[in-house]
Amino acid sequence: MKNSVILLVFTGLALGRVIVVPDSAGTIQAGLGMAGFGDTVLVKPGTYPENIVWPSTDGIKLYSVSGPTATVVDGQYAGTCLVLGSGGLTRETKVRGFTFKNGYNAGGGAAGVSCAGSAAISGNRVTRCRGVGVYLSSYSSGFNPLLTGNEIDGCVKEVENWNYGGGLYASAGTGSYPEICCNYIHHDTLRNSARNYGAGMFCDADALIYQNTIAANVACSDTGGN
């Protein structure tokens, strides 16, 4: 009966099937592998030790039932928590309601969430990652991801000779406009480099940036800041 209630609540959010994790698929990765355009992968509360790689399928909605405090993707410092490749992804691809923590990138790059497609990422928390918390980057024309309503905190980026972006790094070419709004980016750190730029956020793109709170980030040299 409980599963039936969940399916009824979320039927209006999907054009296709609702795949419930861990009921219909044991892991989030397996659930995404079962999904097609318009399907929703709906994740019940719990901690999921995964390093998720998005399939080359647009239009999948990845939602949690109970929000980020109850639904955790733990990267276990084994790699990036979530990688959304280019693969023709549009804002019909959605990720909402998770905590992504303990991601790791040995080179100091994307550790929490890496996005090279135009996905919509909203209402998540990215925390305690070793490397960039959220990395939005593509030099393909029309790269227009949406990052909204997320909290990015406690991420530490180091290793590289020149450090850019502890909490968030955005980079895009001509004809692309990432949209970054209403996020809370705080207590992220750049360190162990001669040059540290943008402990909270560094943007090398023609982006739409508005109504974010960027505070209490630390760059461990005289050349950086929030």
C-alpha cells in the first residue's frame, strides 16, 4: 500500500514510468539504467554508497521522496558522486532532493556533481567533497544548465598549481548561458596552491547569476576570496 501511495503522488510528475529505488532497482545507478525519456527514478530515504554516471538518455527525472536530509549519495571518497555527461542532455533531465557527500577528485576537479549537459539541478546539498563541489563545464554551443536552490558547503579544493572554484566552478564557450540562481554557497576552501581564485564560486562563462548567497568561504592566499 505504501508503494502505491508513492506512485500515485508522483504519477503527475512523469510522462512515463516511475522506477522506485530500492524496490524496483537496488541502486540509483541501476534505476537510471532502466529509465528512458520521461521516466522518473524515485529514491526512498537512505544512504546510497555510489559514484553515479548518468546514462546517455535525456529526459530522466531523478527525485528523492523525502529530500536531501533523508536521501544521501555517499561517494566514499572513491570518485565523483554524480557525473552528468554531455550526451544531448536538456533541462528535461532533472536532479532534485539529494545530499551528495564525500566525493573525491584526485586532480582537484569535479568531486560532488559534474555536469557537461544542460540538466536542471535543484534542491540538493553538496558537502564534504575533496575537489570542486559542483562543476558545470562544456564548450559545446547551447550549454545551458540550470543550478538552482542548492546548498554547497564544506568542499575543499587543492592539489592544482592554480586553484579555481571550491564550491562551484562554471566554464562555457560562446553561445552558452548557464543559469545559476538562489544557491547557498558557504564554508568552502581553496588551499595548498600559490594562486587560489573563487573559494565559493569561480565563473568563466557568459552566465546568468542572480540571488545566490556566497559567504564564509576561504582562499588560503592573498589572491582569492569569495
